[in-house]
Amino acid sequence: MEPVFHVIFLSFSLTATAEQVAETCNGVLAYQQRCLHPKTGQLLLVSAKGGVKCGTENLDRGFTHVFVLEFASREDLQVYLKHEHHIGYDVMLEEKGILGQEMVLDFSPGIF
């Protein structure tokens, strides 16, 4: 099994408060502890990291925050994508209307 990285790029609406941005970011990072495999009870995520952009290349296309979620396998990623916490969190963010743009890319290291 090769690991899979789920990379999430976000920007926030101009109406989003600093508190809402912080809550959203902390909520994404909380996936690591809250998303358990429904059959085994084990954590689905190997790691979760994120932060605000710090580069100066101006190639960010308006995205301001990035998160990298690591899964042990593609199968674990698929379970996560259907996980009630993940789906519920996405619905809640949609209802709040604080996200600007969102982009997600998945990759396995060294597989081209």
C-alpha cells in the first residue's frame, strides 16, 4: 500500500471573520482525530498539517490556506471521503457561506 496525500486549497469570502477562518482551519485539522474507520475504529489519517500561505511568488491563484492530509492507502482516503464527519463538515461550511474557492488534489509520492 502506498500512502496518499489529500491536499486542500482554500480561500475565504471577504465576509469571513478571523474567528470563522480559525474555526474552519482547526476543524479541518481535527479530521485526524475525529475520522475513525467505521469497521476498525482506527484513525483514518496518518497526519494532518495546514497553514496560511507564506510564499511570495504570486502563483497562488487566490488561495490563502492549504492543508495536507496523509492516508496510509487509497482505500482509507475513499472511506474518509464518505465519512459522516467529513461530509457533515463540508455541508456546514457550505451553509455558513464563508469559503471563497476550494481545490483538492490527491497524489501518491513517486507515482507519475
